[in-house]
Amino acid sequence: MELDKAKVIAEELISLLSPACNRIVIAGSIRRQKPDVGDIELLVIPRANYLDKMLDKLMMQNILAMRLNKRGSRTYGPKNKLMVHLPSGMAVDIFSATEENWGMALFVRTGPKEWNIKAMSRFRQLGMQGHAYGGVTLVSGIPFECPTESIVFNLLGWPYTPPEKRY
């Protein structure tokens, strides 16, 4: 789907889901401003059980539906929910984070895949391990909170790179 059309759908979903979230942003290829978008990725910090209730409501209204992953099974848990926007047929991935791991989650969910592979390799070189859902773990096993992307870039020893220049 063209970027502009995908952005409109993503912003509509943010408007609908915002009351159920403490924080919500667009990630993935839309955040990277790619001209062609394969799916909509949203990163959220849900408010208690409100997100699931709001998603149930949107499914009853035929705005969203659950979809199967590549292995043919349903992925709809506390950390990620694979869905489809029914009016457009566009895949929608909703990933949950916490304030403590927001920066790492945004970094990973913005991608692209090759960028993340390079970053995880760099973490290993530095004696750390990056986690999409849990920040960074030091070699001693001690978790390191990453509430901002800037912290992730600092840990990697990389200058901040805007999403549209990540490849």
C-alpha cells in the first residue's frame, strides 16, 4: 500500500486506540517513510485491560480482526497482536512495551530487519544482548533499562540515526 494511504489508516487506528493506551506511536516502514508499506506497526503501552477491551470492540465493529502468523497460528497475546484492518485488508501488528523498555522496543519495531541484525550483532560485540521486549542485558545478566532510543544508540556507540535513514 502507498505510504500516504497506510498513514491515514494508522492515524485512524491511533485515534481509536489512544484512550486504551498510556502511549501509542506508529513504527515500522511508515515511521521510516518508505513509499510502499507492507503492514502497519503500532507500539503501545496499554492501560491495564483497556486495550483488549477496545480491540474486542473494534473487532465487533468489523474494523479489525485477528490474523494468522506465517506458521498458520494465531498470535494475540500480551506482547503482540497480529491483526488485519478489515476495510482495507492491511495487516496491523500491535506491539506492547513498558516505559522502561520503550526506547528499545521503538528501535526494534522501527527496523528494518537488516538494521536490527546489525544492532544485535553490535550488542554482542560489546558483551550485551538486545531484546525486543526487554531492553538490553549486560554480560553479567543485569538488565539495563532503555526508556529512550537515544539510550539504545548510546549503548551501541552509534550516533542517532533518523528512522528514514535506517537501512
